[in-house]
Amino acid sequence: METQNFGSEIILNILAGKRAVNSLYSLKALGRDLKISQPQLTKIIKGDRRLTPQIAAKIGQHMKMGDAELLKFILSTMLKENAKKTESL
């Protein structure tokens, strides 16, 4: 079984939280709320697309993170992606 990537983990956690409140909440609805297309979210979940700093910023803003927390979140996505690239070398 494939290990979830960082972006997938974040998106699925947000989706699970939304579904805890509304069981009919969909990935398409999450995409609408984040202003990210549903196909793009699907590609991140599948690992076909990485979680970019721009997408991380949209997610952080949606989660109403403060400036410092948002910056830490964006930097952590960048560090995790760089670590992933280094491992594949």
C-alpha cells in the first residue's frame, strides 16, 4: 500500500473534518471553498501533483491561520517537498 503524501494527508484531513459536520460534503465542494479545482485536488491526493506553496497558502487562508502559522505551514510544505526530491536522488 502506498504511503500518503503530505498534500494528500492535509486535504483528506480537511475533508474529513467537513464531512463530520456535513456527511454530504464532497471533494468538489472543498475545491469550491478553497478556490482550487476538484481535479487538481484529486491529483494532489493521488500524488500525481505536489502541494505547491500557492495551494498551501489557499488552504491555510481557508483554515483561517494567522500570519505566523500560515508562514510555518507554507515553509513546511516546501521542506517536505524538498526532502521528497532529495530522497529520490
